[in-house]
Amino acid sequence: MKLHFESNLDYQLQAIEAVCDLFRGQEICRSEFTVTMQAPLAPNLGGKEGMLTAKSDLGIGNRLSLLDDELLQNLHDVQMRNALPASATLASGDFTVEMETGTGKTYVYLRTIFELNRRYGFSKFVIVVPSVAIKEGVYKTLQITKEHFKNLYAGVSFDYFLYDSAKPGAVRNFATSANIQIMVATVGAINKKDVNNLYKESEKMGGEKPIDLIRATRPIIIVDEPQSVDGGLEGRGKEALDRMNPLCTLRYSATHADKHHMVFRLDAVDAYERKLVKQIEVASATVEEAHNKPFVRLLKVENKRGRISARIELDRQTQAGVQRTEVTVCDGDDLQQSANGREIYANFRVGEISTAKDNEFMELRYPGGEAFLRPGEAHGDIDPLLLQREMIRRTIKEHLDKELILRPRGIKVLSLFFIDSVEKYRRYDADGQPHKGIYADIFEEEYRRAAKLPQYQSLFGEIDLQTAAADVHDGYFSIDNKKRWTDTAENNASNRENAARAYNLIMKEKEELLSLATPLKFIFSHSALREGWDNPNVFQICALRDIQSERERRQTIGRGLRLCVNQEGERVRGDINILTVIATEDYEQFAENLQKEIEADTGIRFGVVEPHQFAAIAVTTADGKTAPLGTEQSQALWEHLQAITYIDTTGKVQDALRTALKSGSLELPAAFTAQKEQITAILRKVAGRLEVKNADDRRPVPLRKAIYLSDDFRALWERIKYRTTYRVQFDNEQLITDCIAALKNAPTVSKARLQWRKADLAIGEAGITATEKTGAATITLEETAIELPDLLTELQNRTQLTRRSIVRILTASGRLEDFTRNPQQFISITAETINRRKRLALVDGIKYRKLGDDAYYAQELFEQEELTGYLENMLHGTQKSLYESVVYDSEVERGFADALEKNEAVKLYVKLPGWFKVPTPLGSYNPDWAVLIEKDDEQRLYFVVETKSSLFSDDLRDKENAKIECGKAHFSALATSDNPAHYEMARSVDDLLVQAAKKQRTD
């Protein structure tokens, strides 16, 4: 299998653009320096003494020509565009990109390297990662994207390597090569100055220190998971990064601890709601009514102002019966009293409580013995293996259920188990020979049992279950030097070597693991897979260890969030992307705790409106251009929401706002009327919560056979089932005319400037400090002998227009003098102006045509492709729908379906399934509804309907609006019969009936 990479995902392009636009106005330039190396003494020749000669190489590095105030202005522009709080000053050269796990973070920063090189000539990059796992993952991604990037960037040459302190020669090539150079290193390999070869003179380097060569290149440092690299604000990792003398540092993670100059944010909520990652459901394994033993679980120990206590769970007597409850206890407490007198706790007492680091425990004394509980451990619980067996059984069931659906579509299903210790999966005897652990035995027993069930027979056929049960599972753990699996963490060089042995295996087999020909489907692992490894086809994650005490739900589910791929390596989207988490925690409690973790990790404040939240809303100006609302207007809107008590003084959403959103009565100042739809969408997101579904509420939705087999539905389907293809026809003359007009009105191109600053120096025992004083000034520089780049080639590469068209645009715009004033700024502004006009012209020039009578979506697909949904998102009791229940995605869709049911003019309707797609240049488009309306018991009108809460295109996102226009063109191309299906956009059934009346009058 060969994984395919998509080059046109809008959110990834926005993340790349955010970083590149920081350097808007930067010239293509590089620094050159001399790399010297002492040569050995030459031999005596002709009686003369040997002479010391020197060899020098030319090194090439990055150079920044922008002034700080120009960088700060660029930063503010980027932050406003992405609705992020503005940085007050340029406090550092660190810039932050936040991207949720599974959305292609590694691809984004690798492609950013090539884009920075193309636009500005930057060529030296160092990627620093926290662990062997992530290092191997980055290296693997570089290997499998090499051809992809060469195709995207016209065969550009680049080199990449893993830094190895034993092989410093690669650093010399890094410094001297003119190609793009990418060095990948773990922070552990660069942060120990006293013992690291990076900081030592090397004979292999001719006496040079590798760090000096890296410093001379002014590399752009890319930090993957900086919260694990830095070691805190003053940590060794941050010091090691600063010692490389970076031009700037780009920081990528889903969970930043320090948000230096945020330039792009795609948080967990955005990714989840936009379905850029799998949706999450939880299958909860909670024990109920098991109160027959004196149960005690230690949750945590505390030392507050000298008072030592423990927080425990026990089964307490209440008016509603026995309930598991949390209580706080101290040394000597009687647990029978804490349990409201339950006899079963007679003579159970709390003993010593230790809060010492790495030695936290509570002593539990009871008749005939004592127990020392560590946080998360319990006494008197049910046999853990009984619960774990049920969890393994449920995981296998979920896995096989998905296999029935996905294997015919060429999608391999994987499941991942996280366990508490290796020995429970693989144990070794005295001779070092491996044997199956208890988890492996349980899994094989349960797998063979499930394989015999009638509903799964199509998956097994003639397979030998005895052999298959052993072949379908394996473990991935650290491997010691005796080739035995181990629980070790990466806390020293030896353990990092153990991890590397396992990770090499994982990374090299990533594509093979996705192949249906590979029998391995179930993977057992320890905490070793918390970072750096995930697989797009993990559909089940089972935590056989207690993630409740380790607070790691988000890391755990992160291993399976990526959208799945098929056997061609192509990403597959749609409702099949559901990650099922099997956990020993109540479904609602899991969702609540996951939300708390997201708040703690990302700084997202659920239910809080920020003053800058509306800054990026698109506004149409008086001259017809589009601009962001801006931070001042956003602040004014925020203050209005506070004044009418929609939010409190901290921005926290109040019930009044939720009521207004639900009833559609949101009050906004008149100045924001045109943006009401965009504002409402933002407030709905903030006022809501992250939706985690209950796996037990997922149901198949049966077809209503009477409608499916009816002549009425067949007539509707005949009118909309055909496939089309499209081509885009630009009106070249109009496009060129529009580009000329837009370029004439484009921003001014400024000359290079010199920034003067004055500061007082104070020399004292603590060192030298500089304090800036008055006298700062900016002076325009008249640069001479500027090396002008190839303007036409640059613009051709960036816009894909012909050179002839570009010449016409440039000549007629009257802006060519700006090119000599500041070449790179002019190229950037011109390319962006042209590309913006191209995007606007894209949909206007699209033409669809029917592929033929044999290319269509067969009606039988409704029977073959099972529809499933969750009870909370279903409209039940329908009579006119093709399905017995309607699965809806929003309250607008729910209200529309309910109105369809109640309106007498509606004969039948169907919520179109995800497999019904219209091709567009912006990705596939799935319309909402197909509806048959009958007027006066005679005339029948057929409609395909897109439901939106607004009918005004200004209120819709550009891409969404463009897809709707493509939908109109597609169905127009199919309208060949006397009574075709019409495509309409509607807020309500009343809107649709108004359109139906118009069609009736027209006919």
C-alpha cells in the first residue's frame, strides 16, 4: 500500500499560510559564511619544512531582512485573520500553531518548510521532537512524502537526516549544502551540553563544533510537541533550542503549555465538529449493585497546610440505597461511620497515609489483615479479570461488527488495547523463553468464541480458528537487549534504545498493517504508544488499565482519531469514521472528564465567549471587498452581549443566550445585522459542549419497504440518481480584467526601512542590562543594486497563469514600479490578488454534464449500505420518510424533517445518505434532502433541497456557498425530462412550498 496525501485541505493550507505570512515582504536572500577546517601538516618535500594549509567551504544559511515592527504587523494581521488574541509586543521569535491530533500536523509543518523555501529562500530547518517514537514517525513521513513534495514543488532538491552524535559529519553537509536541509533530532540528543558531542570539537569535523556550524546557518527550528521538549520555561530543552541561534522557532502541538505568539488554531472542538477526525463514542463497562464486599478505592492523598488526608471511594448507605461515594478520611477514621453505619465495614479503619513523592499510599486496616493502597488501587472490588474479560469480549464484538461493514469497502479495521503491564500479555520463564500472558489467553478464547457466532460467519469461511486467533493479535512494547518486551520509559539512553527497537518495527510496518492481506488486527501495548504512533484505521480502543486515575483520556483516544484509509491508501470520509472507546467509566462521566482534560490541555474555556472571538468574521466593505470584522468591533459586540446579560463579566455564557439561540430571538445591534448568521454560528459552538456519544445508543435504521418499493420513490430516484462530471471554463478576458482592477487597488508596496533604537546600559554585579529610551526612529532606505528575481517565473509558479496573461495584468495595472521598490513584497501581493480572483471565478465557469445512462447511484444501495444513528439524534415515528427514523445533524434539519411529516403537500422524502455525492472542484458535496410534493392531488414536483438557516449567500462560508452553486449546476445538467427534479435552498418547508408554487405557475 502507498498512502496518498491530499494537497488541498483548506484548514492545512490556512495553517501553512499563517506561518508564511509572518514573513510577508521578506526578500529571497541567504547568508554565506566560511566553514574552515585545519588540514594536517604537508610532508617534507625537497628538504623544505611542512606547511600548515587550510581548506575552506562556503556555508549557506537563512537571513531575515524584516524589521521587528514589520514582523509584528504581519503577526497582528495573521492573528486577526484567524480570530486569535493579538500579541502586544514581539516578545520572542517563537510562534505557535495548535492543531488537534489526527489533523495532519506533521504534514503541515513539513509542507511549510517547502513553502518557506519557495517564497523566501529559507533552506535550513531543524525539527526537534521529545521522543524516539515521534522522531521515527517524522522520519517515516519524510520518506513517504518525498515524491509528493517533489511533485508539488517542481522537483526541488532536499536532504533530511536523523541527528546521531556518533556521526557529526552530516552536520557539515547541513551547513554547506545549497539544497533544503532538514535535520531531525530528539531533545534528549541535543540538550546535555557537558556530555554531548554536539558541543565538542570533533576530529571528523576538522576541529569544528557541530553546534557552531548549526548556529551559523540561523536555522528555522520546528518543535513537535513543545510542551514535552521545553522542560518548562527555563528547562534544558528550551536552552538547547536557543543555543542553535534560530531565525525563529515554530511550535506545533495539540496541547501547548506555553502559547508563544499563536498564529493558527484548530482545536479539539473545531476538528471534531468539522468531522476532520473520527467521532467518538464510549462503550462503558460500569459495575452496578456489587455492594456485597467492603469496597475501598484510594483516589488520592493530600497534604494541605500540614493536614494529611486521603480521598477514597466506598459504598455508602443513603436514602436511595447503597451508592458508591467519594469521602475524605484521615489516619484513624472509622470507615463504618464514613459509610453511614453499614455493618459490612465493621472494624475497618484508616491507618498511615503517606504523601511522599513516588511513595503515596494509604494503609487500610481490617479484621485479620491490612492492605497498602496506592492511588487507583482498590480493596474488596470484584475480580478485575472478570471485568477485563468482558471488555475484551466487547472490543472483539465492536471490531467484527465494523469489519462486516468496512471490509467489503476495502478498509482494514484495527483495535488497540492499552494494558497495565507487559507480563499480563507476555511472560518469560527462567530460561528467558516467552509464554502467553493472561490477557493473550483471554483474547484468544474470546476471539474463537465470537468467530463461531452465526452473524460473523462471512468473515471467517474456511479459516482455522486455532491458528487465526494467534495470528490476529500482537504486542508493541519496548524491547531490551535480550529481545524481551519491557515496561521501560524513555528516561535514559538505555531505555531510549529499548524504545527505538520497538518503534522501528512499528513505523516500518505502518502501511503493511493497513493491508487486508496482513492478519494482524488487534494490538496490545503499554504507555509506550501514548505519543508518536497512531494509525488511521484504529476504530476501537480498549483501556484495560485505569485511565481514570492517570488522567490520560485525551492521549488515549488520540491514537485513533485519524480518518481511515482504504486499500489504495486514499482517505475515506463519512459516517463510518467512528472511534469506539471501551472504558470502565460511566459514559457521561467519561465525557465530562474528557472535557476537563481538553480545557486543562488547550486553554479552551467551554461556555466562555472571548472578546476577540468575532474578529475574523467576514464583512463586505462599501467597495465590494471582503475584510475581517477586526478586534475593536469584536470587543464592541462582546460588550453588547454582556450588557444584555447573554454573558457575564468573564464572558461565561448565561441561560439567556442559550434560550435566545434555541428560539431564534438573538438580539444584536443594527450594525451587525448582516453578520448575524456568522455570529450565531460562533455563539452556538461556544454555548454547546463537546458531544461524546453512547455506543449503546447506536442503532441501525431500517428502510420503510412500502415507500422504498413504491412507484413514487422510484420516480423521484430516477430524476436524481445520475452521476455527472464537470469542467471549469474561465472567461479569460474577464478574469484578466478583474485581476487588473484588483491589483490597481491592492495594498501599497513599501520600501525597506531602518529602525533606530536607543538604550541605556547598566553594568552591575548581576550583569549588563539594557533599557530602551526615547529616540527611536524609522528611516526609509534607498536600496541600490537590488538583485531582481525572475518576476514572471515566480508569479507563474504561484498562480498557474500563462506568462502572457501575467504580462497583460502587470502592464495594465500600472504597478510595475512597485516591483523595483520591494520585489518580494510586490510578488506576494500580486500572487495573492490573482489567486483570490481565480477562486471567485472558479464556480462561475463550471459546467456539468451527465456521464451517461449507465452511470448512476443504484437504488439498491439503500439496502446494501446500512444507515446507523444515535437515539438522541433521531426523529422517530416518521411516516413519509424512506427510513423509519430520520438521522439529523442539526436542529435546523430536525425541524425541517418534522415539518415535512406534518405538511399535507409532502408525499414522501428522504434524508440523502452520505454515499450520495456530487463532485465539485472543492471536494465532494452531499445534498440534504430529496422531496416529492403533490399539488391538488395531481401535479407532482420533485426537489433536491439544501437546508440552511439563512438564504443569503453572504452569510455562508465561501467554500460552502460555492459547493451549493455546484449542486445547482449538477442538477440542472440532469433536468432533461418533462418534470425534472429542481434544486432549491430553503430555511423551512414553507420556503420550499413557495418555490413549488412558482414552479407550478411556470409549468
